[in-house]
Amino acid sequence: MKVDGIPFRTIWLGRDGHSVEVIDQTRFPHRFEILRLETVGDAASAIRDMVVRGAPLIGATAAYGVALAMHDDASEDALDRALDELAATRPTAINLRWALDRMAALLRPLDPAAREAAAYAEAAAICDEDVEINAAIGRHGLAIIEKIAAGKPAGKPVRILTHCNAGWLATVDWGTATAPIYMAHDAGIPVHVWVDETRPRNQGASLTAWELGHHGVPHTVVVDNVGGHLMQHGLVDMVIVGTDRTTARGDVCNKIGTYLKALAADDNGVPFYVALPSPTIDFRVHDGVAEIPIEERGGAEVSEISGLGPDGEVTTVTITPPGSPVANYAFDVTPARLVTGLVTERGIVAANEAAIAAAFPERAGGR
């Protein structure tokens, strides 16, 4: 995707051939800054501190984190330490574990002298595959938008509500939930996106709105609680969100508040789609509510908020009374029964165990 006409991915190899550069997403929407990662510790911090976020990008960063570790020390002990350090950063997004397992399976049989080059090549392959997967998701999701557009009066936009950021900033490129939107917009299909602000970290207001705006996609930022109202008044044609982990039977774990959007969509007959690359499916888990660990983040994300002050500087203020306890659950689980369809790189898949296993038999068989 482009930023002021310049094409970018969210992660790439530095000019020195071993460091890794990423877009620092903690600076959005008021700053566009690039951060260099030079060690596995840098990669782990970038994931943990949400410099990079979104399940696919977390996986890609973890893969490059292993490569950075192998650049410094390709021994078996160093590989074990790197895998452990990266695995501990974020417990919910399954792509993290998927990427680390893939890197470990490749590197363990190799002589240490061969590990660095192999690790960098595999991390690059994971990134390229993510771009291809997301482009395929975009094409399949585009067919849904085209069908809705065909039933509307000429020139009337397809009105799409999304939650959090499942855009290109959450992946290596294209995005998951936004890929169909970008393709529809680029094809000349009128679209309008309702962008949930997505408290507490405001990924919708600060990330999704930023990237849609830079790509020229019409959109409006709304508070999280307005989605049901919009649906009641016929102002939403479809909902599409991303996911950090999807179970074998189609339960979807995504940013906190997604479940409420699904309930409102179900009550108002609005189709609710989830866009996901297949590595996000965890075939070892069936009951999302009971089995998926829900990350609880620091209370400051709820009690404090940052914004651009009148002096043009970013400032942070406290919005809760001193001493009030804060809980910060980062994700919730939407049961499969509320999901109209899963938009994958292999097409639209029903949110049930049989359909998911049929679409990805090579993954389902291995569990």
C-alpha cells in the first residue's frame, strides 16, 4: 500500500542486510516513524509494546526476530532462548506460535553455520506469503461487496462497519478485513467505511482511519457503542473484521468489542464476516470461550489517553479518578453461530468445523 504515494510494507530487511525495519505504530496517527530492530530483544520488545501488532505482522516480526538471533549466535542454546523470548511476548495471537514453530522446524536440523541464511530466507518467505494470502482474501471478499453493490441504487455506496485495525498495518501488506475494501475502492465501487474508534488503544481511530485516508477511501470514525444504532437504522450493509485466533469450529477471537458487534449484526440481519489468513486458524482449539487465553494488558491503556495538544505535541492525560481500579481485557470471543462466513485465501468458508477442515485439510489433519 502507499503512504503519500510511496509504496510501503510494514516490515522489511534493512540496507545492511541483517537489521529489520518496521513502521512504529505507537506513533500513529500523528507521526510516521520507522524503527530499526537489530537484536531478538528488539523484535520481542516491538511485539510486546505493540510497535507492531496484528496477528499476521506479529508472526512476520517473530520470524525475523529468530533471524536476528541467528545473526548474533546460531547455536542451539541461542535458538532455544530466542524462541522462548519471542513466544512470551503476546499470548493470544496464534500466528506468533505458528511462525516460531515453522522457524524451529526449519532451523533445528541444520548445521549452525547454515542457520542464519536459512532464517532470513524463511522470514522473507513468510512475509511474501502473507502478502499473497491477503491479496487472495481481498479478491474473495470483493465478490461479497460486488454482490451488495449490485443490489443498491447506482452510485450509492456499500456501507461497511469494521472494528479495530485489520488493515495493511496489521499485516505485511493489503490487510485482511480491509483488502476487499481497498480492491472495491480501486475498482470504482463506491464504499463507505464506518470506523470504530476501538477503545482502549484506539486502533480504529488512529490506524484504520489513517490508512483509509491515505488511500482515499471514504470513511467516518464513530465511537464503539454506535454500531448497533447504525444497524438499527439501516446504515450498515455488512460488517467485516479480522481475527487473532479462530478455532477449529469457527469461533473467532478478536479485539475486545467484536462480540458486541456480532450480536448487534445478528439482531439486525446484517451479515457479519471475518477475514483471516489460514495460519490464524488454531486446529488444536475448539471452544474459543473456554480454551483461548485472553490477554489482560496494563491499566494505563484504559485510564490514560494520548492525543495532539494545541501546541502540536502529543500529550497523555489521565481520564479516570485517582485510585479507581482498571481492568483491561484485550480480546473477546465471537461464537461461530454469529459469523456469516470466514473470508479466507481459499474462498468464503462457513464457520463450522466440517467446512473449515474441508477447506484446509492439510492443516486440520495435523491439528
